[in-house]
Amino acid sequence: MSWEIGVSTGIGYREPIEEVLPAIAGSGFRTIEVATARSHIDLKDTARFERVREQAARLGLKVRSLHAPFGQGIDLTDADAGIRRLSLRHFREAADLLQCLGGDLYVIHPGGEDHNWIWEKQDRLARSVEGLTEVWRMCRERRLKLVVETPLPHLLGGSLDDLEWILARIPAEGTGVCIDTSHTSLGGTLFSAIDRFSDRLVHLQASDNHGKHDDHLPPGDGILDWPAVMRALERVHYRGIFLFEVGGEGPSPENVKRLAIAVSRWFPEWQTEPTEGPMQRRES
């Protein structure tokens, strides 16, 4: 099976997105997911959205998805209503960005990064449903699809049972699931997640790890069994993007080049052709 290959601009999340896009295009990628780290793009600078859209078009890049903001102070399930309202504002700004860039998959975690959520589990799960339903409304207004991501195993929704409970209580129409290979592998649920959510699986965030931390490594640099992952996806007839969400400590051009080499190893039909302008990806 031949999947559309993509990369998250989070590969250079410490740098302005305008500095990362040329490196991505220059290594042959054409499909991108936009990361929303504060160091990467200012969601309040709406004039910048149009400039990023024009730059991506010039480089021959197609925005397909966006990862909603996450991190400290952003949590739909927090007991503090003020934090929940602020989180929704950030999510609304990100939805405006995705709409401007022409993408349609709005990827979001079902909760925040508070490790103490377990002490008020039912309240947190209920607030996740309430918050995600509100984000779903934002997406519907902008003709976007809400895509709920599998979180790390210790976070809210990291249990497949809890995530299924949440999904059963938010609108099904216009909602899908994103499986993060690193998150689910660390919880020992990667293959069961693919099977359980196969009917709603619309997106994949792929990265490798060494078995202990969410390392965001290129495929093959860690311990994941990628042939088995691809067989599992083929078995459930996954037709979405094979989106690589990897990181790196060095300059983004080096990180993107290293990823392109790894992708070519696992997907030999994917042709990387460095370019500075628009170009269509060739299929063998």
C-alpha cells in the first residue's frame, strides 16, 4: 500500500515556522502538519497566517493537518474554569490558522499534561467530553475535522478504555482518531489501538523511541517494529497520511535531511528531490 507521506513542522519547533518550511521542501517532503509551539508561530498574529500560507504555496507544500496547542496552562479538563476558557481561546486561534492554511485535520489531545488528573478521574473525563464537544463545534464552523490523538499512557485518555469512553460521548460525525505510534507503544497498546479504532482512524503521527521516553526519533532509530506497524495499518485498510512527528536537537535542515533518509529506507517508492520551488512527489 502506498501512503501519502508527511512531516510535522514540529521537527523545528524551536525555530520560526518560516525558517523550517524551506528545509522541509528542500528534502522532498510535500505534505505537512503545522505545529503550534509558541516559539514556532504566534497564534495572535493573524496577518502572519496569510504570509505562511503564501510561503507554503511557493515551496510546493500542502498543509493537511495542525496539532492544537498543548503544554503548561493549556488543559480542557482543568478544574479552574479560567484555564479552560483560555485553552479554548488558544484552540480557536489554532482553528483559524488551519482554516487559513487550507488544511482540514485538527489534531488535539483529550486532556492536558497534569499527572494528577487520576485523582479526579471522572470529573476530568467529563470535562474532556465537554471541552472536545466545544472544539468540535469550532471545527464544524470552519469545515475542519476534529481528530483526537492517543496521548502518552500516564495522561488522561492514555488508557484505550478511557479514550473510547470519551469518543463515545462526543459527536461522531466529523470526528476521527489519530494514533501516535510512540505514545501507544510506550503504553504497550500500539497494535490494539490500531485494531480498536480502525473504523475511526483518519491520521497517524509516527515516530520511534527507545522504550522508555517519547523520544520522537525517525523510524528505525529506536525499537519499534515498523514492518509490523505497516502490516497492521494495511490490515485495517488505513488510507490516511503517514505523518512523521520527529524532533532533533540540531538545526532543522539537518534533522529533516536525516528523516528523509530514514523515510526513503522504509518507503523506497517515496522519491525525495531537493527543490526550492513547487514540485509534485513522484510515485514509482
